[in-house]
Amino acid sequence: MTETVALHYSPEQIAAWSRPQERDVHQWNSARRSLNTFVAAIGGEVAGFSDVSETG
């Protein structure tokens, strides 16, 4: 995922929210699956996304 945003964010910004050294991939995947993810596309290309939990 960090490769897809590399054109739009600095390495420092990516490291601040991605924290790959601190993330357990299985826990992260489980947490991601519990959210409703909405993807915005323009001309068939992903333009952005947002996660919405049950509490908003």
C-alpha cells in the first residue's frame, strides 16, 4: 500500500501512518475487515478511499 501513495506523500508522512515495524499483519487485516471501506474512482482509477466503522 505504501507504494500506491508514494507520489503524493513524503517518506516521513508514509512512515508516520504506516508504521510497518510496529504492525502485525494478521491483526491489521482483521481490523481492516471489520470496517466498511468505500472506494472512489475516477475514470476507472482509484482516487481515494475512506473507512467507516459502525460508530461512524
